[in-house]
Amino acid sequence: MAFFVIFLISAIVVISVSCIINSHNSSTTQTSQIQVENARAITNWRQKRKEAFDTWIKGMENKYGKIGTIVSIVPSETQKTLLVFQERKEIYISSTWLKFDDIITSKITDSPHTTPGTITAITKKDVWNEVKRSSMQRSFGKTTGTWLAGPEKYVTEYQKTPDIIHHNYSVLIGTSNISNPLVEIKIGEDSQIAQRINAIINVIITNQNKEEQ
């Protein structure tokens, strides 16, 4: 009878463990499937967005002529893309048109904000006190030396991670158009895009000045 009870309990344990393992494997498989499906959905979304953007570029060229330069502040985002139409001598950005003749100045500005670093307190034994305790214990024995050296001492050190600076660049374009004297192109943290757009605008200004001479 005792043998039967032990056998029954063992069988129940084995079945329970098996169910837990199968449940864990099933959960892991479902998680993997969800991750794959999410990755596929993101890829499809990006592809459709890219196709829509390409269609928009073709439409702009068909309507306004050849585009000389395209600068995407945000990939495949029509409202965050600068288009330079050489033949029309106009710039298009965020539904705004700028004539080359109206552009007077261009500069980069930055409005950064800082995320303070975190401070961590680390408490550890005082090294010099430990050296003194060890010396006393060697000289007078562990018990007497420990008593003479006094209690253990601890020191607390504070470690701070560096502050993080988040840049927020913009290109400010001054114009001779009274109704729209200042155009701000918001870039974000990408300094290279800000520098490229600013350089393009300054080249346009230089070329316009040469033509006027």
C-alpha cells in the first residue's frame, strides 16, 4: 500500500512538472511569434511609408519641375523634408515656399536641455582602518588586536554619472518678405542635417548676390 501511495505521488509530481515545462515552452513560442509578427509589421509599415514618400516626390516633380536637392530631416516624412527647385528658384519645406530672391540670412541655433546625471552612494570598508586592524591583529593576536583597533569603519563615496545634453537645433532663415520675415526649420538633435541645410541656404544667398552684381 505504501509503495502504491509513493508511486501515485511520484506520478502526480512528474505530470505537474511536465505541464509546467510545456506551459513555459508554449509561452516562449508565443512570445517569439509575437516578436516576429511585430518586426514584420514594422517592416511593412516602413515600406509603405517609403512608397508613399517616393510617390509624393514624383508628384512634386511633375507639378513643379526637377528637384535639385532633397534633405530629409525625418526619413520618408513629407512635412520634414526640404526640397530645392533649381529651375523655379524656390525652396519647399513644411508646406512653405521660399523664393531664392527673398532669402537674406541663414543661421543655426540650438536650444539644448540637460538631463542631470544620477548619483549613487557606495559604502565600503575604510581601507586604512582595515590596514590598522590587520597590523594590530598580527602584533597582539586576533582577539586583543581587534579590541585595540576598535570597531570597523566604513566610508561612503558618491559617484555621479555625467550629465546628458540634448541638443535641439533649428535653422533660422531671414527673408525680405514682410508677411513671413523669419522661417524656422526645426531639426532636432542631428547637427549634420542642420549644417547641411544651413550650407545650402548660404550657397543660395551667395549665388543670388553674384547674379545681382
